[in-house]
Amino acid sequence: MSKFVLGPETKRDIDYDALGATIDLAVRFLDDILDAANYPVRDTVRLTQANRKIGLGLMGFADTLFMLHLPYDSDSAVSFGEEIMKFLNDRAHKASERLADERGPFPNWN
């Protein structure tokens, strides 16, 4: 996450364009992993392919807060965390929708 902090020391912000592009790439990569993995149990293959859960997350949040001069235990840090996770969630869902348009929806999706 800290790789997406922009600006001079006095006025910092997040590069949402770059973060969004990285989320798009991560969703595609993690989905591709589901097809490339060698599962030892047949039921695991069936469940994984049907649900396609990718486990997308972020790292470096505390470093990002430090770079943005936001105390870790502050209301502003909590608000920032909510903002970032909403962005990540919304962007990942859009990337997943594009994959469904391209590849078809996964079997357990209504």
C-alpha cells in the first residue's frame, strides 16, 4: 500500500489510478492461479473451481498511515482504512465482472 503514496512530505495522497490498475491485475492473476494450481484432492478442485474465491487483500497499511501522518489509532486512520477498503472492494468487483464477461461467470454464481 505504501508504494501508492504520492506527494511531498507536507501534502500526501494516494495514487488511486495506479492502485486501481494493480487491483485489476491482482484479480486476474489470482483467478488464473485457481486454474494453474495442482490440487491433490478432487473435491478441492471442484469446490475451488465452482466458487473461485481469490483472497485479495493489502499489505503495508501501517507504513502508509505513517507516511500520511495519520496516527494508527485515530478516527482519521479508521476513516482512511474504510475508504481504501471500499475502493479495493469496488474495484475488485468490477475486475471480476470483466472476467465474467470474458470467461463466463463461475458455476456457483447466480
